[in-house]
Amino acid sequence: MRFEARLQAALPAGWFVKESITLLAPDGAGNVIVSTEPLDPSIDTARYAEVQGELLRNEFPGFTELRLIEVPVFGGKPGVLRDFEWTPPDGVRVRQLQMYCAEHGRGYTATATTPASNFARLEEVFRYLFSSISLREPG
């Protein structure tokens, strides 16, 4: 099955659009959030991933980056994949995969999240979901 966003709204002059979809595992053990936000058009994918990494390092307690690699994302566009762990206030270590792409003044991010102890069980599903995400041209 394939999901495509169906929401539409007026966009007043000067307003910006951030949109996201959330995919939830049936057992609640994981999720994937895909989002897009406006960016300065001068920001490329490498810079976008760098800024996101700075935010993670500063805001996520116990942040540990396991891997940062360039990969095709969002339907074959040049992108970056970050694999990392951190520990939220509840003390349950979390593992996340995050992929980034920036183009034409928009940043695109997909984040897969599960408790670190559960990652091996969901990793294949997360990779499948990441490979299924594509960008539809506005129109």
C-alpha cells in the first residue's frame, strides 16, 4: 500500500509551510516521521545535515553518532544518512536513522525512531520505508 498526503490549505503572502507525515508501527515500537521545511536557498544538503548534527549534539543527552554517509534519498536525490543514539529523560536509550536532502529552498528529513534494544528488529522495515519515500513535484 502507498500513502500520499491529501491535505491542502491556503497560503497567505509571507507565510511558510512545514509539513510532515508520521508512520507508526502497529505495536508502537517505532515510527518514521518525514518532514519538509523552508530553507534559505543557499543551504545545500551537506550544510543542512551539518546543522542538523549540531542541533542533535547540543540538544540530545548522550548523543553518539554511529555513522554519517552520503546516500541517495527521497527517490534517488543526493543525500546524507545519519545513524545515532541518545538517551531521553526517561533513561531508555533511543536509536534513530535520519536522512536529509536540501534543494530549491526546502529541507527534507526522514527520521526513524525506536528504543535501541529494538533496533535490530525494525532496521529492515526502516530501510524499506526510507527507500519508499519520494518527493512529488508541486503542481
